[in-house]
Amino acid sequence: ALAFFREGAPIAALQPTTDQTGNQSSEFERWYAEQPRVTVPVSNEGAAVLIVKFTDFQCPGCGQTHFSYKPILAKFEAMYPGAVKQVTKHFPLDATCNPSLVQSTHPGVCTAHAVAVLAARQGRGPQMEDWLYANQQAINPISLRQAAATVGNVTNLEAGLPQALEAVKADVALGRLLRVRQTPTFFVNGTRIEGGIQPQFLEAAIAYELKKAGVSK
């Protein structure tokens, strides 16, 4: 596998040395430019770069990329407001709501995704996602109910769950249409990146797309 992919190791352990960075960035850009692109039916809302992330809230790599990519996305938002947009799509590895699975990897996580949907409707989506990724091992019905109320401002969880689960299933259906096979899977302007990449290479991909779109500071 190419060196810029995570390969399942903690991201912090994969950082290149200063001497390696330039060569690896050039290698990554060459690889990235050669990748096929697929049409992802998600609105970019005017952004030059659309990143669509298919995620599972108990997937370790999903949590690692969530926290390691946040500063990069914040940096580009500060430099080019509105030019880079990330959209989270739910792809829980739980056969209860994901029919692509024969067996659940994370039983019960569909409910966590439904809670995230409900929190987003309350304007608390980012806070709820942070909590879910930070508490992956502690997710259970009791902790979810408490977090839904205290973090997500969800006041009537039981009543909202059925409709929220349908929204999760719609994301799963989109993932299946796009042949998502693992989490996390990213589409950067339609370029598929499975499993995540080291943070500096996400930054390189975004910079490449901004340059291609003619966005400059």
C-alpha cells in the first residue's frame, strides 16, 4: 500500500519525517490526480471542495480521522470561508439498519446514528459527533439517552427514533449505491479514499482541488 494511507495504525504513528514530507506530497498528488471520480449526489452548496464521509461512530479509524482532520478543515474555513464543505453520511456497521452486512460489527450502533440525526436537527450535530467519537467504547442505551438530552438537546428521543432511523437507512442506501465497502470512506470531489489518509495528505488533496477550481487567497 502507498505510504500515505493509514493502514489501520494510529495516525500519530504515521507522520513522516521532515525529509520525507516533500517527496510523499508529490507522490500523493500524482496518485490523487490519476484517480477516477464518481458522481456523488450530495449538494456542495456552492463549495469548491465537497468531502463526503461515510462513517460508523464505533469505528476506530472514523474517530481518529474525525479529530485529526478537524484542524485542517478549520484552517481552510478560515482561509477560504465556504470553499470547503464536509458532509457526514451514516454507514453504521450494524445489520439492523445496514442490509449490506451479513453480521453486525457494531451491534446497536444504528441507534447512535439516529441520535446524531436528531441532534443535528437541533443544531447540535457537531457536538454530538464529537461526543460519540470520544466515547466509542462507552456507547450503550443508557449513555446514549443521557447524551441525547445533555449534548444533543433531544427532548423526546423515543418519539423521534423511527424517523431518524429512516434517515440513517437513506444514507446507507446511498453508500451502497456508491459501493462503500468500509468505514471511513471519503469522497473528495468524487475521488474515493477508503480508510482515511494521513492528515497532511488530506490537506494536499484539498489544496489541489482549490487550485483546480481557481480558488486563491
